[in-house]
Amino acid sequence: MGLQVLHFDCRTDIIQTEVQTVLCRRVEGIGVLFSIVRPQKMEKRAFFILEEIMGAYRIFLRYITLSVLGTLGVSCYILADTFFIAEGLGPDGLTALNLAIPAYNFIFGTAILLGMGGATRFSIVRGTGDRQAGEKIFRCTLCMAGAASVFFMLLGLCASVPLARLLGADGTVLEMTATYLQVLLLFAPAFILNNVLLCFVRCDGSPQMAMLGMLLGSLANIVLDYILIFPLDLGILGAVLATGISPVISLMILSLHWRSSACTLRMCRGAFDFKLSRYLLSLGLPSLVDQLAGAVVMIAFNLLILRLEGNIGVAAYGVVANLAIVITSLFTGVAQGVQPLISEHFGRREMEEVWQMRRYGFRTVLVLAAVLYGATALLAHPIAAAFNGTGNEALQAIAVRGLRLYFLANLFMAFNIMVGMWFTSVEQPRPAQILSLLRGCILILPIAFGLAHLWGMTGVWLALPVTEALAALLGWWMLAKGDKLC
């Protein structure tokens, strides 16, 4: 129901309604109820309420805009590598990159597991004003980040070649894949710490600083990619060095947050709290599963496409998969942007504001998903050509068809990401975990292999839309059931 126009008597300047009648209107799409008890004060009352509404929407836009810009910047790490490797090394380089990308998903997923789990709980206790609890959460998260970093570094030092073979690299691309994997894993501490601090700095009231760190790191990645691949002729080593240096630059920017008087991120002393760590991991698990889902899907699709179309097919999938990282980052950016707002209002038990932010979040990602699919479908040829430096016709044809079919999943994917973030933000991790597991492993793998058997490459491209659509039905049911319990 839209806002109704109130008519005025021009002669008496009195609203044509009974003086003591209480009017209640619901502003469509916002969900804020307001009353007019004294008609003579209607205009002033309505003005302040609408000002409050627009103020809430401006805060929402500020947070999601800065978050989207930041996550988009992070996704450009890989997209810049894809473009410059395609131009400098051709299909073999693109294939090697695509085979190594799942390792990035595992590193990034671990960082998001820790960052989103810790930052979500941090936002809630911040809303209650409990600074000591916030410091304990921050310290616990950093300790787990340190342990994960050591694991990935050891993997890079000792097992890069076996890992490259496990991911499907053969003789022609094995060396390039192993090189990319080794350097990427050695830079894991920078990736993990950067993403953990991005989540906490954003939730500590500095979304601008988080965005600035991400964007400057991404810009450095693009510049270094060009310098190291072309003038210095370092090939795939140059690409991965540029990617690894980028989070270091982002960390330098984020360190400025501790010079701010508004910074509440401190580390208190004390023993490691295993019970708290388990709880934080449970909150971040859906985010980890989403990232691991990307890795699992990429590994499975690489193996399927190698059998169906060979290395050229994998190179074409690399174009689609790396664009998918960018598009997913936009949906994730909206979800991560609204998460601190939902969690902080939830911590204060301001439920009307919680529902308001949820509506904003869902509407934003769904509109964004529709626009992005339209753009991808219309621009499929030039997008594929941009990553097809050698002009390979087979690669172009496979990539164009893939772009138009694969991203039919956009609407469902955007909805599912917001559903998972909603449940995590209000400390209900179980539904988010179930949905993430269904999307990441339980549904996608049998559907991908089944559809590939029936329809070949067309079935491979349609596996993601079918999976996300089925998961969205479950997500819709979970939301409806959860709302009835609230």
C-alpha cells in the first residue's frame, strides 16, 4: 500500500479528518509504522519520520556501497590475473590459472570463516556495549588465523607439485600450475589476516577504511600484473606475485584504523578459549562452505570439461568461472555490508530495524542479480573476446554459450547468499549451514555429473542454475518458518 495523499481545506488550512482519529500508514518497502495523533502537527511529525527513514536508508547504502566496492576489489585479484595471463601466456596459462584457483578458494574461505564468524559475534556484543567480550573475540579470531596461515604455508613448501597433479594439471601446464600454487600458498598469511581484519574493521564502524584497503590493494594488483608479466617477462610467476603483494598493501592501509580514536579493536590477555572458538567457527561456517563450494564446483567442472572438450574447454570455463567470482563478490558485498547493521540492531533487540535492513538487503541483491544477468547475456561475445587473446574460435564459442547459460543462476544465487547471511547475522547458523552444504556439495555434484552425461557441455553449464534454484526453494521455506517463530 502506497502513501495516500492528505487533502487540505485551502480556506481553513485544516486537514479534513476528525481531530482525535489516530491514523496509521505503512510506508511500502520500508516497514516503519507511524501515527498521527494531532492533525495540526501532522506535517512536522511526518517530516521527522521520513527523515529518520531516509537516514536509515542512507546508512544502509553507505555500508553496502563500501562493502561491494571492497569485495569487488578483492575479486579483481583473480580477474586481473585472468586477463593478463590470457594476453601474455595464451590458453595454456589460462588453463593453469583455472586449475590453481580452487586453492585460492580454500584460502579465502578459511579467512571468511574466521572473519565473518568473529565479526558477526563482535557486532552483536558491540551493540550491547560489552567491550571486554569484543576484545576476547578479536584475540581468539587472530589466534585461529595464525594457525591456519602456518598450515597453508607448509602445504606450499612441501606439496605444490602433488597438489597441482591432484587438481588435474598435466605435462603441458603442470609446471605453471605448481608455481602459481606454491607462491599463492606462501602468501596465505597475508590473504587470511587481510580478510579477517577487513571484516572486523568494517564492523568496528569504519567501512570506508575497509573499502579503501581493498581497492588500493586491488589497484596495486592490476598495476603489478602488467609490470611483472610484460616488461619484466616473469610469466605466471609475475601474476601470482602481484596477487600475493596486494593484500600486504591492503594491510598497510587497514593498520591506520588503530590510529583512530574510534577504534575498539584490542587484544585482551588470557588463555585461548576453545568453547568460544567453536562458536565463532559455527557462525562463520556457512561463509566457508560457500567458498569451498566454489572450489569443489571448479574442480568437478574442470574434470568434466577436460573429458568433454580438453584444455580449450577448461580455458573457456576459466573465463566463465572468473567472471562468476566477480559477480558472486557483488552479492557477497551486499550481504556483508548489511550484516553489521542487522547484527548490531539484533544485539540491541531493535527488531523493527532488523526487519527493515533485511528487506533492503534482499531487494538490493535481487535487482542487482537481474541487471547483471541482462548485461552478461547481451555482452557475452565481447566479454569472451577480452579473455581470448589468441582469438581461438573454439574457446570463444564455448565461453559465449557458457556465459549465457551459467549465469541463469544469478537470481537464485543472490537470494541464497542473503538467506545464509541473514541467519548468521541473527545467530542462527544451523539453517545457513544446511543451505550452504546443499549448494556446495550435496546437490551440485550429482546434478553436474548427471546433466553432463545427458547433455554434454550444455548440462555442465546448467548444473549451477538448477542447483541454486532447488536450494532457493529450501531457503524460502526456512525464511518463512523462521519468521513465524520470531
